[in-house]
Amino acid sequence: MMHKLIAIAAAGLAGSVILLAAAEGGAQGDSRSRITGAFQAGLVLPAKPHTGPLPALPRVSFDPPRSAAVVQQVYEFAARHPEVLQYVPCYCGCERVGHTANHSCFVKSRAADGRVTEWDSHGMGCAVCIDVAREAMTLFNGGSKPLAIREAIDKKYGSSFPSSTPTPRPAK
């Protein structure tokens, strides 16, 4: 009985995502449709981006492995571009703590409007998380689409950390 309810809810969610993607269309339609198709697999729910001022970053009792400026940049990128980092895997092993993508390393929760309500401090202390997000940010700022960013991250980190299990993320 519970499985049927979950299946019905998933089907309804997938239908809503399809309608949303069809309504958005435009220049981003091709890239979005591929990513939306992956989201339909039920692995992640696309989040709205955060707009406006961001909450203060979490305080930690250690020195982050990258400069404060870099850490600030990747946290802000995660908040403002979930359409990228929710699709990018992380290779640090954080799937063991429930992370589903590189986005989870930085953003713990969001309000329905996309506003970040809680940061995840894991990303603050993990060089792999920061480096994956920073590379995704650099590629995005250079004009790469989320699918190309995902492929570049998979290629680089999949071969660099072959024994690490990447976070679960939407299938290509």
C-alpha cells in the first residue's frame, strides 16, 4: 500500500516538473529539458535559487582548507545556482552522511521560495567539496551548461578518486 502511494506521489511530481519545464521553454529549454528528465528519475527535486542577501555562513572550530574568499564564493554559488550543483556529484565520500550531490555539501535546507534556511558546514571543511563546486562555478561562469559541467566533473574526479563512491545524483 505504501509503495502505491509513493508511486502515485512520484508520478504527480514528475507531471508537475514536465509542465514547469514546458512552460519555461526559451533558450535554456534544451539544457533544462535534459536536466529535468534526470530530475524525473526521482533522485533530486530541482530547487529554486536564493535571491537577496544570504544568511551568515556557519561558524566552525577549524581552518577551512581553502581561503575564506573561495569558501564564501562556493557557498554563494550553491545558494544561487542549485540548477548546477544539484546535478553535480561530489566525490569526497559524503554520500555516507546523506548528501545527494555537491549542492548538499553546502546547503542543508531551503524554503519553498528557494531561500537558504540552513547551511551544511560539511563543505566548509572539505577540500574536495570546495574544489568540485569551484570548478563547476568556473565552468558555469565561462558559459558551460549544467550537462557539460557534470560531464567535466565526472571525468576529472571520477578518475582522480576511482575508489570513492560519488554522491547519488540524476542519471544522465
